[in-house]
Amino acid sequence: MSKKNQDKLLIFSLGGVGEIGKNMYCVQYGNDIVVVDSGLKFPEEDMLGVDIVIPDITYLTENRDKVRGILITHGHEDHIGGLPYVLKSLNVPVYGTKLTLGLIEVKLKEAGLLGETKRVLIHPDSVVQLGSIRASFFRTNHSIPDSVGICLDTPEGTVVITGDFKFDHTPVNGQYADLHRMAEIGSRGVLALLSDSTNAERPGFTPSERKVGQELEDIFRKSRQRVVVATFASNVHRIQQVINAAMATRRKLTVIGRSMVNVVSIASELGYLHIPEGMLVEPEDVGKLPADRVVILCTGSQGEPMSALSRMARSAHKKVDILPGDTVIISATPIPGNERFVGRTIDELFRLGANVIYGPTASSTVHVSGHGSQEELKLMLNLMKPKYFIPVHGEYRMLRQHALLAESVGIEKDRIFLLDIGDTVEIQNGAARKGNKVPSGSVLIDGLGVGDVGNIVLRDRKLLSQDGILVVVVTLSKQDGTILSGPDIISRGFVYVRESEGLMEEATRIVTQTLNKLTNDNVNEWASLKTNVKDVLGRYLYEQTRRRPMILPIIMEV
């Protein structure tokens, strides 16, 4: 790298802007790159068959000798879920707080990477030197304990990445946001602030998590039968409040769902959850207890088809059924795109005779967000007083709204950068401008395949799901190119063959005629034969059915 480039500071995002999820932010000064977070997001509806989506880290793998480490703000999936995939091609140290590392270690163990990944425990007072960049931390509130914001001191100035945050003045676990540290960072001078935009459209303040605890206890007292609470497995504060409410109403607790069981065991082992002795019971023992003495804590607040709550709603769970009169609390708001799944689960629960308390219909507060609303975002801006502002962690409209909030607290419009993934902000001698784009995008994970499903495969899947497939099998003579057997046409998902014999016979006749004509014209290249068969057959089928199935000609020579 030339000297000219070396004294430039680059800030860019490989995920988490213009979208919810797969957060990954990078700060580069000269030959040192520091990565903050490495998340995943769940597939959109048109990503047929895809399990999860992670950031494209081409730029980082091309510059792997410059990557000094990955700093993690907190243990949510949209910040740590991509690590097992990223670390396979980028073996660098991972820095995180105690609970965050505990959750990461489970993932690395499953991926067989625990032994070869260097993990460094940090706490809010830690200072880490990463080449020419010095990282320090400050405590924030979020819906998971041990959340931190990150302060990166570079030779060009200080870059602050808030991570996910709200200002909860009565936190459940007594971990207060460190306003003093934030103000101190602000008074030293912040060159650029990257701040959470999730609730930038929501006026006012986000209520305290403690409010949910009071409501849960109230519902538990009024319920004459079992209570089922579905929430995010990683919302440790919420889980603690369910435990507290169960204790106050003398109910036993059972935990269902793999991720929920994992988090409860890790968080209690590390001292973040306090479960009274004798409170936990096995799911199979729930039926033996009086109905008004049981709380079931489970996954499925997003209506995921294979989650514990969805299986109970379909009466397909091996160990627990929903009985008429049970109370089901959905203690979460649907992630954009999941509303339909959640609605379906709620319908099924009502059919089983359950009393369902959820979202907008709930007279009580059974869920509060882990992200700050507009007044809290303004407070963060006023504490940090940045020279330049980059809203992150949100869809474009949220970033735009956050930019307007920044203007309202006095940050000049030309000092606010709205980025897409891959866009860079270049800062040199205190002056910032948009720089060149770096390679970026999404890598789709399907089963064990990482990145082997791309736009072409998705397009094929979409075609197959809409109009089906026709396979045309023909055997030709090597000597003179005449048809020895076939054409045989096999249809899947296009038409029911027994009721469309006329159509299939005509299709077979058209293929035979086309092949004979091409043979007579001395066309014997396979590519030409296949293309002609596809074109002629596609045209005929569209005229007859107004559908465009995928046509696969298979030609063999004997």
C-alpha cells in the first residue's frame, strides 16, 4: 500500500445497512482492519430453500493479513450468527464479553472450530491494541446482558460503534448504561459515530424491561391453568423475569426448544440467570403437576414452523399439548416478514381454546423493545457530539429517519453519510468523503453449502415452483443421427400427465419432427439440438397452457 493510502481512514459496512440483520462493520487505517460483529439474517420469502444469509467477506479474505480481529458487541444472532462461517476462511481472534463468548463457544463447538479459534475475554474497562487502532468499550443496555459499545481510537481520530442499545434506567440485572463513559468519550472528541437505527421511526422513549416483569406476574396470578411464554431465546432479561414471576406465583418452570435450553444452561452456568433450586422440571413431568402450578418457557415467538410453540399449536409436540383454558403469552414483536407465520400460530392456538396474549391486542405490556426510540437516539448523539454521523443497523427508511434526528440535534447535513453495504467513507486530515466501493453482498447458506446457491439457482427454484419441469429424453444413432428411442417426456409439477395425454402426444410429435428436420439439415451439434428442442417445445406449451415450465432436453448417442 502506498504512503498516500496509509494515512487514510476507511469506514464501511459489509452488512446491517439497508437491512435488518447480518451486521458487520469495518474500520481500516493503513494496514490494519478491525471488524465489529459478524451476524446472520434469515432468508427473505423469495430465497427458496435458503436457511440463512451471511455477509460476503471477499474484501476481508483478500486482505486477511491486515485483519487484526473481530470485536463483538453482544450475543444476538444478527451479530454473532455468521462467525462459524466467517472464521472458516478468516482465522482471526474474536473479542467479546463473558456471556457473548459463552454463546459464541457453543456455535464454534458445533462447527468444530473451538480449538483453533483464539477467543479473548473483554469487559467494559478493557483496552485492546489492534495494530495502529486501539479499542476500548463502554457498557450499554440491550435485551441481552453484557452488551457493549466500541470506541476505536485511530491516528485520524475516534470512531464509535454503539452496537444495539437503549437507555433503561431501571435495568433488570443492575447493569446500567455507562453515561459517564459515553460523555467522557464525547468530550475527548468523536470523529465518526455509527449508531443503531432500529427504532428511529418510533417517537419518545422505549419503556424499561422491568415493566414487562410486573405485567407477567399479574397475568400468572390471574391464570387458572398453565401459562406458556414464548420469547427470543437470547432475551436473558425476559427469561429472568419469567423465572421471577413463576417464583412469586409458586409455579414450576419447564424450558422447551433447543436454543432456549442452550441459552438457559449457559446463562445460568455463567451467573447471568438465577433459577431457584427445585423450580425446573422436565417437559415430560408437566402433565403430573396441577395446571395452575406450571409455566412453560419456549421458543417460537416468530412463528418459525419447527419451533416448540408452532409444534404445540399444531398438536405435534412430543411432550406438551396446549389445553383449552391455557394462557399463551407471545412476548416479542414479529421481525418484518414474519407477521404471517406469527398470525398462523396465533390462529391455531385460539382454535385449541387457549387464551392468547400478543402484540397490539394485549391490554398489558408483555414486550418492550431492546432498542432506543427517537429521544434515546438523540441522547446518544448529544453525548457523543460526533463530527461525522453514519446511521447503521436498519432498513433504509430507518437510516433516513435517524439522519433527520441527527440534523435536528445540530449535525450538518453534509456530515451525515447514508451508506449501502460496500460503500466506504474515507477520512483524511479530518475531511470525510464517499470513497470507492468494496466487494460486498450476501452469501446464502443452504444445508452444508456455503455460497453455492446464487441468483441463478434461486431463479431456477422459482421457475420450478411456479411452472414445474419437463424432461425430454432422446437416444440418437451415432452413425446417421436418426432417433433410436424416444422422445420420452417426463413431467413434474407442470400438468397431470394422465389428464393431458393429447398435449403430451403432440409435444412428443413436435420434438420428433424438430429433431428429424435438424438431422436432415446436417445439424448435429448437441447444443443446437437442445436449444431448438427447448425453443419449439416452449413456444407450443405456452400457446396451449400459458405456462413456461423448465425444459431439460437429455440427448444420448448410441
